[in-house]
Amino acid sequence: MSGDAWSNLDKVDQKIIEILNNNARTPSKEIATELVKSGYDVSDRTIRKRIERLEKSGIIKGYKAVLTDVSEINKY
């Protein structure tokens, strides 16, 4: 995504992306709760629709698993 595309996103979209970037499995209800605490008037449904739009537009291209280093697993 180009820097220009990022700057065209509103603060709610930017915050959604930030939260999903930290944990892509964050439920939309939890995202909505966090945004409401930050002063935004959004619902769980609004978050789901925005995520869907971000995916369809290609801004969110996918989600990935971050795996533990194999050497860390062998310690146990």
C-alpha cells in the first residue's frame, strides 16, 4: 500500500489496522470497545463492515501466522 493510500484512510480505519496489525485475531467487538473508549462512536457491525471494505479494496491483503522459532520449542 502506498503512503498516499494510507493517508486517505480516516482515523477509525487507521486504528482498526493498527489493532489488527498487533493481533489479527482481535474480535470486531473488542476493536469496537477499544475505539469507543478512545472517543469514537462505532459499533461491532461498523467494524466488521470497515474490515470487509479494507479487505475488498486491497488495503488489507491477508493475515499471517507468526511462528515460534523451532529452537524455542525444543527448550521444553
